[in-house]
Amino acid sequence: VMKLVLSALDCYQCVPLPGQSGCDRRSVTCSPTQSFCGTKTSKSDPSYQQRNCMNHQDCEQHQFSTYNVKCCQSNNCNS
């Protein structure tokens, strides 16, 4: 019996508090359903960014919202 072992993806997580543009970045291990690292940038305020683990749907869904979204699939690629 062959056992499949998948290593979890590590992504930077950074969610600014309301009214702030910066935040402390830290690396987190994503859940198995989240296979992308993402960076969301507000279209109305480019200084506002969020970084986090995302799933494929998150990466596709936000392309048409008030955010620009960039997704990648290697450890901590959303720096």
C-alpha cells in the first residue's frame, strides 16, 4: 500500500487593522484545502494589502471585486 504524503504550504499572513496600511508579516502553515498564497491589494487604496493562505476559488473570485489579487504556489511566495 502506497501512502501519499503532501506537505502543507507556508504563506505570509498579514491583515492590517482598520485605518492602518501596514502590519506585521508572519509565516503560517496553510490548511490542506488552501494550496495558494495570496496578496490582495485594494484598488481604491493600493497601500492597503492583505496576505494570506487561499484556495483556488479565492484566487479566481477576487479578480472581479474591489481588490487586485495575486496568487502563487510556493512557500512564502506572497512576500
